[in-house]
Amino acid sequence: MLREQRNIFNKMKKTKILLQNVQIGETSQDIIITDGKIVSIGKKAKEANEVIDCANFWVCPGFIDPHVHMRDLELAAKEDWKSGSNAAIRGGFSGVFDMPNTIPATTNQKNLDLKRKAAEKSKVNKWYYLGATNTNYKQLRKILEEEPQDVIGIKIFLSASSSNDILSNVSELRKVFELGGEFNKVITIHDELEKFIVPKYKFAQKIENHNLFRNRKAAITGLDICLDLSTSIGNTINIAHVTTKEEVEMIRIARADGVQVYCEVSPHHLLLNETICPQVGNIAKVNPPLRTAEDNVALWEGINNFTIDMIGSDHAPHSSRDKRKAYSTAPSGFPGLDTSLRLLLTCVHQGRLSKERLIDLMNSKIVHIFGLEDYGKIKEGNTANLTIIDPEQEGIIRGRRNRSKARYTPFEEFRYKGAPVYTIVNGKINEVIK
């Protein structure tokens, strides 16, 4: 009798969410979510705890940002998991991949556990990159032997970029590539090679020269080394934030030759170039730097011919005070979680990108590359991670509206069309504040 009463009580407290009039293929259907899972597609439901009419919305698999720096720990003044995940929700992201160059860096078990503890504040799904250095191969192996499901891959920096360790030893680089292959983990690479970054005395210390200091040869040469290494080892690599036409072409050719190489692009490298630097100052300081208008064209070609696989915001918040410092001491990076999807939806509105390709870049291909199958499709039995979009919502991007602690953006006053209105994370509805 007591067991029956308990079962009745449990059924009563189950949360039911009804998404009405969802366009799936050519038909309009209802989606029922109960206790975080999609339990029904197509059946009509009369009662629910929460109801959303999606007749004029796009209901998409929950978007994932594969490249964020959530900071926290000793950098919590710049961002923490609470503020960063609020920015992710406002941006329409149900999950994020966090980079390892925090303080302390995610390069061993102790620091990974510190990050996990800090990330308990997160309101979105999260996965972590381990950072590779010249000396931590054994620590990486020990972590991967435990098969942690929240470790998404290994990150390699071939040059300094804010707070990170550089992996400069070629023999150690090979060992890390082999480790990725052994444990089926993607190796993601910041490919600017440190030795080709120009010494500070070569040019005047100003933002207009950032593309000269961190010149394209650094990225091209670093990529060439990684492609050769991956060709010989056969592991999977992912090139973070490609910026040059040469990188796009090299990746296209290597993939055609059978190399398991993927790549991402950031919205600012697609939509901005070095000409904006005099206007916005150090807000435009980012690594890799904003390149040329010709590179913008090449990146869009990479989107359209499917060479580029994913969009990563490279959300890298710093305080406004730090960004106002002199060029030589101002940190590189700016926030992107709040704005990325609005920027890309505007490109859809302009006809530069299809809705289907947008979903591919911000969910489907990421899910495929990193093996996150539960996150990639709207189907019965899957966890309810969904991004609901109003394609007609219009507005103006203003940094002060960011949910990130970094209340600035190089896209200030940019007019957008299309925005997320609900971000559903593991069955929990988060209404997006405009």
C-alpha cells in the first residue's frame, strides 16, 4: 500500500512540458517533455505544467559552443560559471566546451577536479578540455585511463595567448597526438606557432599592427606541422578558430587526402577584419587576430563548401578596465556567448547561410565529431536540450545587455534579426531575456 502511494505521488510531481505546433519536416507536431526527456512527438496533450506555442518559432537541437573560456577559480573576477552559463542561455546554448587555460590550468587531476567543483554553478551542460604541456603527458594519460565522460578532448597551444602553457617540444607533441588516437579523443589546436610571432620591436605597439605581430605565417606553419604529424599517426585533430584563406585550403586538401582534420571558425573572424581596429581599439584585440577582407571571403567559402565544420565563439571575457590598458599590456579576447547566435541568424536572414547549415555548424557536426549523440536529434528518448528561435525578432547588440561579466563587444550597435527565445537545458525551460 505504501509503495502504491509513493508511486502515485511520484507521478503527480512529474513535470510535463508541452511544445505545441513544432514544425518537424512538412508537418506540425507536439513535443511532450517529462522529467527532462522527450517522451512523445506527434501526440496531442491536453494538460501540461508549461506550454509553449512554437507555431512561429524554429525548434532546434540544443546548440553547443565548442570553444569557451569560462574563467572562474583565480580568474572569477573576469567570469565564473554562473555568469558564463547565464550568457550561454541568453545566447541559445544548452552546452559548452571549456578550454584549459584557466588559473590554475586544467593540466592534471587536481586542477580538473577544482574546475569540476567550480562548474557546479553552471546552468548548462559542460565538458572540459585537458591542456597539454611539454611535461604533463603522464598526467594526461592517467586521467584518460579513467574514461571521464566530461573530458571532451585535449587542447594544444603552439603559442602564448593570455594564460596558457605552450607545447613546443615536437616529440611531446607527437606523444599527445598518439594519446588522442589511443583514447579516441580529439586534439584541438591553436595553431599559431610561437617562433613566427614577430618580436615587439618590429612594429609600433598599437592595435592596428596586431595582425602583423601575429602574422598569418605563424598559423600556416603551425598548421602544416600538425597536418604532417596527424597524417603519419592517423589521429583526429580539430583546428580552432581558423582565420586565413591558406588554412582553409590546406584543411580542404588534407581532408581530401584522408587526414582526419576538422576545423572551427569564430563569428568575429567571419564578419570582422583588421579595418575595425582603429574604431574599437583594444576591444578588437584577439588571438588569432582579425585578418583581412580577403580572408573573410575565404572563410565564407569554407562555410559554403563544408570545409569548416563548426562555429565556436571563443568566448574570452576580460574586464573593461583591462581592455582599456595600453595595447602592449591589454589582454586578448572578448565575450561571444551572448552574441554568436544572433550574428549567425542575421546571416541566415541575409541569405548568406541556410537554416539547415546553421544547425549543422552549431549542433549536428559538433555532436558527430565529439560523439555526443544524445544531443544531436529531436527524438523520443533523448534528453530535452533544445534551442527555440524567433527568426523575426529584431534588435541591436549592446554590450551592456550581456549576461557575461564582460559588458562590451566589437559588435556594438550591430542590428540583428533572429534570436533565441527559449533555451531548454535537460528539460528545464530558460526564457531568454532580449
